[in-house]
Amino acid sequence: MPYLIYRADEEKEAFQMGAPSEISVGRTSENDIRIMNDSSVSRKHCLISISSDMTARVKDLGSSNGTTLNGIDIGQTPKHVEDGTTIGIGDAKFIYCVNNPEKFIDADLKPVQLRVKSQEEHKEEEEEGAPADEKDAHDTLKINRKNLSPEENNPIPKDCFEIDKGTEFEGYRVIRNLGEGPFSKTFLAYQKSVDRTIVLKIFTAIQDYSIGETFDSLKREMSKIGTVEDPAFLSYFDCGALPRHCFISMPYLSEGTLKDRLLRKKKYSEKEALELILYLVKALHSAGKTSQTGHLSINPSNIMFNDIGNALLADYGIRNWKRKFCKKNDAFNAWTRYEAPELVNESGGDFISDIYSLGVILCDMLSGLPPSEERQFNRDASLKSCKAGKETLGIIRSTTEPAREQRIQSYDVFLKMLQPPAKKINAPPPPPPPSPPPSVRSKSLQIKPPQKKFVIRTK
């Protein structure tokens, strides 16, 4: 979800924008964002456009003082806006970000959803004066707010434990909703006891088991995961039980997930893709030796990135717990694409099923296809979009064989297959042949052909 973040002294807002959408910014009430009491802002200053893939562009509308990106005037040419770019509009500064506005502003801010007005509404406002909802806005910044219904504001359905911004339980205070999956919903929250921002994952569809039995089983799974000490795995802080739901708490990673990056159509280079898969294979190989379990649910939504760009794998080892205790929502099962056929058919799985998932992810990283484009993985069609060497394409074929027995059968073999193409890509170019020393070159230029000697004899 794209955000436009505004900060001025004590004022702070995160405007949640739709995709696609167009947001007009200026000094008059006809704009979607109105900056008042600022003579450096023109009546119609600039237009911010968000495409369906969350690519943003900003266009100056002939303003008197111009529009800047990170302090550089863009002139009259529309410019692409990168995640984290500061947009200068007069004296006002906005930051454009895709997901996780907490990277740029305090975590307790309240996102406000923008509503782009129709031409008819613009005309009505010009006739009637300032819109009525401006009375609730700041003195220097006014926006068109979208009043969400209670159903839209409530992140969990009515028949579940109701959680919204400000809800407190078990020492946590909920900040906002982050997302949802077929078995759970995640929230950004504040843990009061240790003064930190964390993520709560709440399993929202517990089947007809006692909550005590469900929670005891979750604790056993968490203890298994606790034996894995590889830095590539996301560690959990705590787990607990609510009247009808179990939850786990974990670190908040501000850089989002691989899913976010693929949805923004980020095509990875062969080097980047191989390095990430190699990193994950080494971690899974090490973890399997200590925990004696597999992940069984690897997909782009649980490959996450911390603030220095390192990847971490979440949800390790709790698939079987979810399958037993949570109801599967068939209407929202976006990750069938990454599940090995034996997992889809409920015939059981192991680390070889994880190898299949990694092969599909490698293919998606190289093709740039969005992760939810199709429910089933079509290997032949996806490989046509991959730009990689023969060895890498061979790895994808070997890892994604539908028949389990025809796939790569061990992590050792997988590593041996990954290392040659990774080394070949990472190898420095061969040095140019050495040129002869200057002394040799100068001598070679001074060589003269042998001369005949004439000897004159006298009697």
C-alpha cells in the first residue's frame, strides 16, 4: 500500500493512497491535499500519480516555486518517485513510501485514507465554499478524508476476536493492521513491558478444539523452533492464548517481504536470485539437522528483510500445527503456487517439498512475474520469462519436478548445483595479458639488422 507521509513540527499524518490514483496538491480547496498559509505553494501546484503496480510519478503543474525530489527541482518533466523519496512542495515536505510508513515516522501515527474527488464534487465545492470535513483538519494542511465503515475499520470479522487500533491485551497495544493470510492476521503492536514495537500474528480460525489444547500444541512447536539458532530464521519473542485465538509475537522488520518486492515487479538479477536461494538453502540444511523438521510453507510472504537488507525466513515449522488446528480458508489460499504437489494433495511433505518451493521462488525472482498471477505453477510458461544461464534454468527444472522422486533429493546436492553458477557470476573478469616491460620494448625498437663487414687487405 502506498503512503504519502507529512511531518511539520508536531503534526504528522500518513495518507494511505489507492493504486491506481491521482492526488492533486495545491493551495486551494479544489485539491485533494490543500496546503494553506504558505505563499510558496501555488493554487494548483503538482499532481502525484500512483499506478496499479505502486509506481509513483510527480508532475509540476507550472507552479511559481517548483516541485523538488530530494531537494532537486524536477522542472516541467514528470519524474519517477522512488520509495523513501522526499517531495518538496513549497515549504511542505512529504515522503513517499510503499508499505511500512513506520520506517519514516513514529509508529503511533494514524493512517488517513485519501479519497480522490470527482469533477462534479470539485464544482460543487467551488460553488458552496470549503468542504465540511475541513473543520477537522489541521490549520495548515487539509485533505479529503474517506470515512470508512465499521466493517472496513474492523480488521477481524464480527465472529472473531475484535481488534482495532488501541486495543490492549496481554501487555500489548495494537497500532494498526499489517495484513492477513488464510489462517492468521498480523498487526503492528507496542509491547509495554520492554518498550518496543513488534508484530503480533493472531490465528483467527481455530477449529473445534479447546483453546488450552491448541495453545499447548503451539508452545511445543515454538520450543522446537527455538532450537534453531541460524541468523536466517526469524526468532519469536512470545506466544499466548486469547479466549478464542492463539498468537505469537515477533520482531518488526521494516523492509517488508519478498512478496512486496515481486508485486512491485522487481526482477532480480541472476546473481541476486542465486545468492538469496543459496543463503536460504544453507540455513534450511542447518536447521533440519537440529530441529528434525521442515518449513513446508515457504512462499514470498514469509521471506522478510530487516533494515540492513538481510533476509529472514518466518513461519518455520508451524504448518502442520496450522493444518490441524486452523480451518483452511479456500477462498484465500494465494500460495498454492509455491506448494509442492504432495502438499496440495495433503499426502504429506518433507524438506524435498521445501526444495520445490525454493525452485518456484527462484523462477519468479528471475522472471519478474507477480507472485499471485496464477494459482498453479506452470513451469514451462514461467521459464520462458526467465533470463538466466543454462545451469540456473536446469536448477529450476530439477527442483520443480512434479514427481517428488524426480526432484533434487538432498540439500547437499542442491548446494553443489547452486555453487558453480553462483561462483561463475561472482568471479572477477580475467586480467588483461601483461604488456612487456618498457625496457624490453625500447630494446626491441633499437635492434638493427646485421651489417656485413668489409675488410681491405693491402700487400
